[in-house]
Amino acid sequence: MLQTKDIFKKILIWRYKHISEQQFIYVLSILVGFLAGLGTVVLKNLTFFFQNILEGKFIKDFHYSLYFIFPIIGLILVYYIKKRFIKKEIGHGISTTLHSISKRSGIIEKYKIYASLITAPITVGFGGSAGLQGPAVSTGAALGSNLAQMFHMNTKTRMLLIGCATAGAMSSMFKAPVAAIIFAIEIFSLDLAFASLVPLLLASVSAVITSYFFFEKDALLGFELIDSFAVKDIFYYILLGLGTGLASVYFSKIYFRITNFFKRIKKPIHRLILGGIAIGIMLYLIPPLYGEGYGLINNLLQGNTVEVLNDFPYKVNFENVWIVIAFLLLITLFKAIAMTTTFAAGGVGGIFIPTLVMGSALGNVFAKIINQLGGNVSESNFTLIGMTGLMAGVLHAPLTAIFLIAEITGGYDLFVPLMLVAAISYAFTKYFISNSIYTVELAKRGELITHDKDKNVLMMMKIDKLIETNFKTVQPEMLLGTMLKKAVSNSTRNIFPVINDEKQFLGIVLLDDIRPIMFDREMYDKVTVETVMKTAPGIIFYTDSVEKIMQKFKESNAWNLPVIKDHKYVGFISKSKLLTAYRNKLIEVTN
């Protein structure tokens, strides 16, 4: 009887014989889109399931007091699941996916298929102030990577399928297939060519059909544009662009500061307790911060501001517009704090939806202030375009911001203000924050993939694979005669690293430097290695990127450079081996 392994092997052989590589990529892209869409559907349904349980009649009677309890329960459950069952780091969806592309050749561990799928709905469903887009991308990317590995696809195809999964997750989440493709290209720096565009299209369409199959025409953001663009409002949109840019800088800065603060707390359980209490207090005082925040966005778009603010546990006169504006500003400011605290405390989620929530509240505030001061602008339009501004600034993805808002709302008539606000917000934020929350850590380590193919290839190369260790080491106090007998005569290389007793690298001796005296026996007992050695620029292992190593070769005009790890000698990297590895990686990635 045939085993599963043998059957799969026969399927692979049949595929190689009857289906071309390009056709098979199309088939896989459709499958990846379907699986990513299915994963997103599961994420949504699980989150709604937990939310519905927590909004039952019995619990609703005590809802205000339980706002404090729910997030802590959710974080405890996630902590327990991560510690007892997953036992590995989950990470933030898009950031970890980018790292897998840049440094792991698109290989993503299998556990990431289900890790976010389990923990994110609990985090968000129990009131954690985060989104589901990041976990959806993480799940889809893991599915795409493992599917590519299963069918023995090359590195470039593996990365393309991760992009297809990302587009699928986005398409399924928002029912916006065009914006989903732009998101994959903009965030993951995919090559915009026919060979990659068709798979992205197929994956995006496959995912959105999957979403329609389960949710029909229900959309997370259900709104149709009513008010058209008015040229007289251009000045107000310029102000909104500056405002959303400022808010984007605030969002990023507060994220980095809170994250760094919690990193100083060593024990995860202490982070959980502190973060859980902080989130609970914020949700009790400002209930609209609860969960993802789609209800808030939809109510603001429909002009139902009272519905947004009717859950407060204390009496406030919301008939006064200025009080409404003040509370919407509080939501704008504290959404970033609540979201970051959720992550820092151990929760799993994404930043995409909280960005939209902040943008919608800020845009609505702008419109209300303008109208109170004698202007006449559309609150729904400013709410929409505020979302675009925050997304363009925080995510550093202006094209995604423009097309997503236009597509999910049918607001193509607003293209001019969408483009204006997105451009201003992005440019303003980029001036102060060079990298987005997704990419800042990768950029610091020189691991950020971009549209520059040359840099991408250099970044994907692994230094440890290039190190050569067949060099004879010598000590500084060693006599010339001893060096010739123990090192030079037994080596095929013309360079000798000088190290001390602790194996710390001190310098090098070149064969050319000792050639004039190496046959003079009188010098054997007079000259030491220390006399003839010279300093050499070293490659710092785990610190220097391949791009920086290339620069060191260029500046030093050397053919070999020593590799140093923790101040100790490891080996050498040769220019010839580096260039050969670069050429091979270039063929692997781009062919």
C-alpha cells in the first residue's frame, strides 16, 4: 500500500512532466489566496465569537465594571497559550514576515500558521485595543511559505507566494482586491512585473471571493460616498494633511517609547500585570478604545457621533459639540497608547486598524471644528480622508492608503483630496520618522528589504557561509624562524592572522612583507611576528552588513578581510568568494 509520502512524490513528478513552472505558480497563487482568505475568515469569526460571548445579557448588566477585567483575562489566556502550547515567539505579523523575506530566504516556521490564528482573536475579542490585519498577514504568509517549501519552489517564488498571501489577507479583510495588491507591492517591495502581477491578481481575487462566500456583501467598513469633493475645501485638506502628519509622528513616537519602557521589565508576567491594569483603566474611562474599533469608524462615517460616545460610565453633556470634539481627541490620543500597551503586555494583534480608528476620529474632529468656526465641510469626507492621512504617515504606505479608502467606500470622487492629504502626511512623517513601525528595527539592523534589488541581494546573503578558516594563526612573540616552520611551510595562503593567548585579533602578516628576509637565517632568531605585522580593518560578525563589508573591501583595497566576533578572530572573507556568492544569490532571487 502506497504511503502518503510516495503519493506526494508521484504528484510532484507528474507536475514536473505536465505543468510548466509559470502555470504551477498561477495555481499556487490561487490556492494561497484561498487559504489566506480562509485564515482571515477564521480570525474574524473567532474574534466575533468572543465578543458576542462577552456581550451576553448577564455580562451586559455589569459591562462598565467588566471593561477593566476583560483585557486582563484575555492577556492571561494568551500568556498561558504562548507559554504552555506554542512555546515560541510569535512577533508582530508584518515585521516578522519582512524579516523572514530579508534574512531567511522567505522560510517561515509552521507554527506561525496557527499561532496568531489562536492568540489574536483572544487578545482583540477580550478588549485588547489592537487589529487583526497583522495576524491575518502572518497566518497567510506562513501558509504561502510552507506551501512553497512543500512543492520545492525556489526562493523568488517563495517570496512571491508570501506576497500573494499578504494581498489575499488584505483583500479578504477589507474586500478591496486592488488596494491589497498595492499593499503587497508597497510594504514587501515586490517586483512590479507581469510575472509577479498576475499571481498577485489571482491571489487577491481568490481571497475576496472566499470572503464573499462566507460574508456575502457584509463589509467591515460599510459606507457609500454621498458628498463630492469641493475645490473650496482645498485649504482645509492641506491643514488636515499636516494634522494627520503630526498625529502620525505622535503615533510612532509613543509606540517606540512605550515599547522601550516595557522592554526594561524583564519578566513577562510583570509586563502582563502592568499592561493589563493600564489597558483596563483606559477602557473603563474611554470605552470606544475597546477592541478593534470598527463600530467607531462606521458610526462616525454615518454621522452617529452619539452612538460613539454613549457607552461612557459617567454623565457628560454630549449635546455640546466642543465636549464631543474633546472626547474624540482623547480617543485619538489614547488609541495609540492603548494599542501599544496591548502589544507590550503580551497581546497579539496589528496596528493597521488602530491607525484607521485614530484617523477617523481626527478627521471628524477637523470637520467639526471647521463647521463650528463658520465653515461648511462634509464630516464623512473628512473622516475618510483622516484615515488616509494616518495610514499614509504611520505605515509609510501612501498608495495603499489612497486606494484602500477609495475602494472600500466607493469614494473615487475624492481622489484629489485623498492624494493631497496622503502626500502631505507621508512627507511630513518621513521627515521626522525615517522608517515605519513595521520596518524600524529591521532598518537599524540593515535587514530591511527595499525596491533596490542590489541592496536586497546583499542583505539576503549570510556572512557565516562566506567565512574561510584555513589560515594558519601566529602569535606576536613568535620568532620569524618558528613562524616559517610552523605556519608558512604548512599553509597554502599568503596571509597569517596574528592573535594572542585569548584568541583576540591583533593584526596580519603578509607573505610579501617577510619575503625579503625569509631566506636570511640570521634574521630567524632576531625578528618577531610583532615586528612585521600590520593592522587590518576587521569585519565585525553580527554587526557589519554585507553592504558594509563591500564598502570595507573598496576602502582598504584588500583581497581578504579578517572576521572578528566578540573581539576574537574567527576567519577571513575573501573578495572573490563574496562576489561569487553575490552572483549566485542574484541568480537565485531574480532568475
